[in-house]
Amino acid sequence: MIKYTKGLLFILLLIVGLFACNKSNVNPNIPHVVINLTLDPNSTIFQELNTVGGWLYLDEVPGMVIPSASRGVIVYRQELNEFKAYERQPPNDPFKCCDNQGRNCGKLVVGEYYPFAMDTCTNNLYLMNDGSLFQGEGRYPLIEYYAVYDGNLLHVYN
């Protein structure tokens, strides 16, 4: 009887464990790309990041190599010693294109929308401070990379 009780308990725990793991919040649109960048946010090359509230597209910095599977990286200086880094691929409808030829596909832009990032095709707005969807339709926040600042250099990676 004890053998059956242990076996039944094991199966019961296994079933509960499988259903307890809710993976519905994992974004299936995350690009399969390795991001591993190091920069000095206080240098003149990254002048936009020299102050709190500054932001920059790393894919537009000369010499900064971003893997082609990525649409680029937005770096945002949230506090003096805290940064955020986000994928420029829209998290909710990443393959939506704004034209019939499939050449003008969605990309996140900040510019005049600061403190938001806007998807150029769906017009969804995302907050830069936490990546959450502020306005529009979708269930996913911005795709965030680790941004670790050691007081000198900023390391952006996944």
C-alpha cells in the first residue's frame, strides 16, 4: 500500500507542477539573437546618455554592431546609475509591415514620443521607464535586455 501511495503522490505532484507553471506571459516574439554590448555612457560618443532621461538607438551609433536578427536596441538612462535597454522590434506585432511590399515593417521609435516608445505600424505606445504598454492593443511589454552599469561601463546583454 505504501508503494502505491508514494507513486500516486509523485504523479499528483508532477501534474500539479505542470499546471502551476503558467508560461502564457512569455513573449513568443522575442528574437533569437545574442546581444552583448559594452559602452561608456558618459563619453562624448554617447552624449545622449550623459544625462538622466537621455536615450539612444545603438543601431545608429557608428561602429556599434547589432546582430541582423535584431531591429536594434534602445538604451535609456532612467537614473544616474540605472539604465534600461529594449529591443526595437515591436513586442506585440513584430512582423506587421506598413506597406504592401513588406519593406516598411514596424520598429520602435522614441523621438517626439518621449517618454514613450512608439511602434511605427500599430501606433502602440510603451513607457520607457518600465516597458509596459501604455496605449494600444497587445499583451506584451517591451522586450528588455539586461543593462548593468558598474559606474564606468554599461553592459547590455541577454
